[in-house]
Amino acid sequence: MGSVVLPHLASGWHVDQAIMSEEDRLVVIRFGRDWDKDCMRQDEVLYRIADRVKNFAVIYVCDLDQVPDFNQMYELYDPMTIMFFFRNKHMMCDFGTGNNNKLNWVLEDKQELIDIIETIYRGAKKGRGLVAIYHLDASQHQARLSAFINKNGTQEEQWGHKQCMEKASILLQVTMLETTKHDQRFTRRLEGNSMTWSHKRKGFSSCFCLFSAGV
């Protein structure tokens, strides 16, 4: 149902207009194909949250076969990809996967997706081109990783080492999101195969941490 109800961008011109014409809200575009199972699952979630995020984000879908104009430019090779734009600018988002250009996996937790959209919007309003999105706790990430491995087999069998790193986030990472009224700085120290973060902080009201599981 979501794939049918969500507004479709039928041409490259429509995509450009959607990105350029919105002055105050984040533009969220799902690139993919309506008949694809991943897109149908994701579109259902996007449809259900569209009304809840309408004050700061607008959601569109775009068919890769009907509108191939951006496939090479944005490297749209995955079955389902979500990209974010603000005031005619592509918003980069660091999910800890190594790919900062887009979200390219199905996210079925409505509140989690709302939080991501709101975080990117807040970063965009503050003039940031790259927003860090490390929001999962250890148990959530471990559960997702286990389900991913069970479905696809071991990472080394399914992909090479580089892609394995991107999909599974092997390194241990801990970070904090910047909030509207607080400042934070991070320094990173790499030792062998483990990554540690030290931070200097001032008056934080909240933090979101991601502990990536070792494989």
C-alpha cells in the first residue's frame, strides 16, 4: 500500500524540482522499484511515518527503471536506497557502515527511522553537510547482525573483506550525537583491529551509542 500512496517522482525534472523547491523541510527520496520486496517493506514504513514527520520532512519515491538519470551519479545499485536532501544539497549521513551517501538497507522500526530523519534535519538546519547517526545500542545491533548472518550465511562467504566490513561494522565504535544546544568533540585512536574513542564533553543531555559486534 505504501508504494501506491506515497508521492512518485516520475522524471528527472520532478526529482530536481522536489529537491530544489523545498526550503524548510528535509527531502527524503526512496530510490528503487515499487515491485521489489525490500521497497514494498520500506515504503510501508515510510507511509506510516509520513504524517508524523510532515513538519520537518517530506517523503517521495522514485522508480530506478522509470527515472535512471541519477543511477550513476548517486551509485544507485542497491534494490532499495534512501537519500536525504536539504535546500538543494545532498545530506551525507554516517551510519558507521563506510557509506555516507545513503541508507541502503530496510529499516522497519518506525521510531528509529523517525529519529534518523529528525537527526539529519537538525544537522541540516545547523549547516552541517555530514551528520553522524550512531543510534543503536549493543543488543539491537547484535540482533540485527545475527539475523543478517543467518539469512545470508557468513560474511566472508557472501562478500569480500571490504564489503564485509561495510555490512557488518566489525570495528567497535562508540560515539555521541550532537544535540541542538550542546557541543562535543571526538578524537579517535586506532590500535590494531580495535577502534577506541575518547571524548571531551560539555553539558550533554543525551547520547546514542553503537557497539558494533566483532566477527
